[in-house]
Amino acid sequence: MSAGTARGTILHEHWRIAFRRQYFTSRQAMQRSLDGFMKFYNERRPHQGYRLRGRTAADLFTGVAGLAS
């Protein structure tokens, strides 16, 4: 994923929703929210790209890591 694609995904799938649901009062609260989204994005959200084919990014990474060992 390019940096531009990542920014767009985070903006559309996280911040636009998060800002409607919560009023952030600190950078730490925003960071916790982003950390939670990134954990969801990498470990639970299925991806549609031709390499991932419905798997999560974590599934792909651990599969590749498992091949190396």
C-alpha cells in the first residue's frame, strides 16, 4: 500500500467515523484510537487485493514468516 493509499484509507475508514462518534481531548486519545484501528485493520479486517484475497494483512505476514522458518 502506498503512503497516499494508506492516508486515504485511514481518513475514510477511521477518522471520519471516529470524529462523528467521539470528541478527542488529547493527542494521546487520538493515538489510542488510531492504534486500535490499525490493530483491527491489520489483524481482523479482510482485504480485497489480489495478493491477500480476503485474508488479513497479519495472515499474509505470518504465512510468509512461517515459510522462512
